[in-house]
Amino acid sequence: IRTRARTRMKTTSETVRAWRTVYAMAARAWPFGAVARPLMSLWFMVVGGLIPGIAIQQVLDAAAQPAPTRAVVWMSVLVAAGLSRGVFASLWNYVQSGLMWRTTQAITRALMTASVSAPGVEHLESPIYADNMEAARSTATRAGMLVDWLASTAGQTISVAVAAIVLARLEPLLLLPLAVAALAGCTGIVARRRALDI
């Protein structure tokens, strides 16, 4: 059990190190995209769920009081949140594809530079070396996809944390479905890891 725990800790630390390395390459390849992508993911999550939820609650509260001005303001917020998703959709696609493409290009360029900067030409004539380089080059697109996933996960994690704070202020019992969803997600991750160990 201890050996398996040590192996998992080592694997986790290596995975985190690889994530950091890939995202650092993405940030060097396109600093704007590396910052904008998680922020846009956060924005879409907040605009798609949190802001409409708060706005609808405020509209209902204003209608019950009645407070027409307050209801109009929050209805405007609700409409603006819906419209902003469409406005930012093209920018989302540009940033997402641009960051993935530039990261893939940066990794391919780094591989080519490492290949020609090594002394001598013996390694270039080795079929094993050629196979390894081709395998690394062909999987460079996966690094771009990993960067996109990391950025998306960062934005979603922050939005879930913000939603949890808002829900806790409204009614602590509303955190129960969120906790169940988080538990289900963790269970899925553990199940996949165990399946890979087998």
C-alpha cells in the first residue's frame, strides 16, 4: 500500500510539473491568450449560470414587493448577460483556437531546435531517434488541447467557488447538491485511476 501511495504521489507531482511546463510554453507563445482563455471560461460560466440566477431571484423579489424600477434593472442585467454570450462567442473561438495552435507550434519548434542543436549527426541517422521525434511531433497537438483544458478548468473552478459562496449566503442547504456533484466528480477520477492501475 505504501509503495502504491508513493507511486501515486510521484505520478501526481510529475503530472503537475508537466502541466506547469506546458502552460509556461503556452504563455511564452501567446501571453494574451494564456491569460484571456481562463478569464473567458470564468466569464462564460458566471454569465451562463450565476448572474442569471441572481437576476431572476432579484426580479421575483422586486415583483413581490413591488419595486418596478428594481425589476427593470435586474431584467436588463438578465438580458445583457444573455446577449454577452453571443457577442463574446467569436472572441472565445479566436482565443481558444489561437492558443491551441500557437502552443502546438511552440512545442514543435522546441522539438526541432532540440533535434538540430545536439552535437553530431549520428542521432539524426538513428531510426529509433526518428521514431521518437515523430511520436513527439505527432502528439504536439495534444499539448495544445491540454492547455485549453487547463485554462477551462481554472475558470470553471473559480466560478464554482464563487457560486458556492453565493449559495452559502442565500441558504447553506443549497451547498448540498454542489457537494454531491463534487463528490461524484472525485469518485469518477478515482475510478479512472484505479482502472488504469489494473
